[in-house]
Amino acid sequence: MATCFLCGAEMVPRFRARDHLRPQVSTEYVVEWCPTCEFGKVASGFTPSDVAAFYSANYYTHAAPVSPDRSSMRLLDRIRVHLASRADHGVDFPPNEVARVRSVPTLCDVGCGSGQAMSAFNRAGYDALGIEPDPAGRSLANQFGEVLEGTAEALPAEVSGIQFDVVLLLHVLEHCIDPAAALRNVKQLLAPGGTAIIEAPNNAALAFETYGPGWFFADIPRHLQFLTESSLRKALEVAGMRAARVIYTGYTRQFSPEWLAAQKEIRAHIGLDGNGRGAGSAWGLLVRTAFARDARKYDSVRVHAVHAG
């Protein structure tokens, strides 16, 4: 059994699943869980080359964003999405969420993907730099600033000794083999008085309990770490930072036809079709979450972190 890097306790198996993007691969990955810290991880001793093999060339974070065409959406889908949007008070991440510390602040987007966040901060007047391991992502992101090859756990040599006013780690930490090392590097990159923004799937969400390994944001084994607000706070403390602000986001999209169709496909690929968690459960999830507390409602949690002390 694995041990929790936050408290040292022995973790317990929560479920196992195959890779939905590689249904021909029979390997089952076990997700282990620490109930005390509300933290989970895929139990395995992966190497960086092992992890690289999990990603297809068109993995969604490395491609240019595409807006779905909902002009032909069915009436029931429209009603469900409308009701969800009325209950949605989450906030997508805008550059003005961070207080400016100078006229031209500096930004380091670690795991920048195709550069969507770099683009927004670039337009807001930031001097943006990205770090990204995927060459396709780098080729798209470099139009918004310099992009270096590297990862959260293995920073490029070019940033050694450089600190930034804002450091982003947006939907990256869950992909890391060693989340503790990734957060230590974030602290190293963060200037005194600066802000690190860490956003990750919220595995305290009722949707995770409902769909389990068939949840869109489970994405096993690309997601190696399973985080919650509680475990993020503890992980930041271990890295010498503290959470200064917590924001939840991602509700309406959970009820969109695109999201539900993707989850149906995931379940089919990993053999969960017969578990009773069909499309109809979306309506049940909507009823249970519309007025739930944020930690149970939203699919992602975003933390503003600063140096401790």
C-alpha cells in the first residue's frame, strides 16, 4: 500500500480502472485514498517516460480550444443546461483576479499547454513566460510569450534564480508524479509578495462520487493525483506556502451534452456500462448539487497561494 505524502498514513484502495484513451491496454490502475487528508493517488512507481506514453498527440490541453456548436441541442439538454447555469456561481479564472504589484508584472505559466492563460495575461499587460513539456503545446503557446521545455517537477535551467509575480499551475498538479516537488518548485519561482494560482479537479465533488472512474475529470492514468481543498491546503503547507484564497469553478459544463457524451464514452471504454450510472443520472446529480455547498458542487478548486509567514 502507498502512504500519504501529507500525513504518512497508509492509504486504502478506492477503485481501479483501465485507461479509457487506450482501451486495448488491459492494465488496471488502482486509485488509493487517504480519508484523513482527502487525497488520492494512482498507486504505481511511474517514470516520466511511462507518463508520456499515456498522452495522445491530440490530448485536449495541447490543442487549440474549440467552442462547441450547441445550435442543434435537444430541448431537454437546453433545459438541463439552463437550470444548471442558473445555479452556477463559479468564477472562471480572469487575470484581474490577481492584484497587480507593478505596471508590467511577470508571469510564469507552468504547464501552459496551448497558452490560453498566457494569452489572457498577455492581453492584460503581463510579461508572460511558459513552461510546457509537449512540443505541440509549445508551438501554439509561443505566440503569447517565450515558452521553455520543462515540467513542474523538472524546471528548465533558464528559469534558475528567476522569480515571478504570478506563477500559474492550472490543471497541472494532478498530472505530476511528485506533487510535493512540483509545489516546492512553484515556491522557488514565486517572488516575495507574489501569488501562485493552483487549480485542480475537485475530487470532493458529488460528481466524482456519482461517476467514479467514469467521471470526465478522473482521467486515469493521466491524472495521477486526486486533490480536494483540504489536501491542497495541506500540500501547500508542506511546500512552505499557505492558501490565501479559495475559489470554486466548473458547474454548468458538467451537464452539457458534450460532457455527458464524453463520460458515456469513457464508461464504455473501461467497461462500466452496466453499473447503472447512465445519462439519466445527470438529472439526479443536478437535483443533488444545485444548492449544495461549493466543495460538493463544482468540478474544480482554485487556490491563491503565498509564501508562508
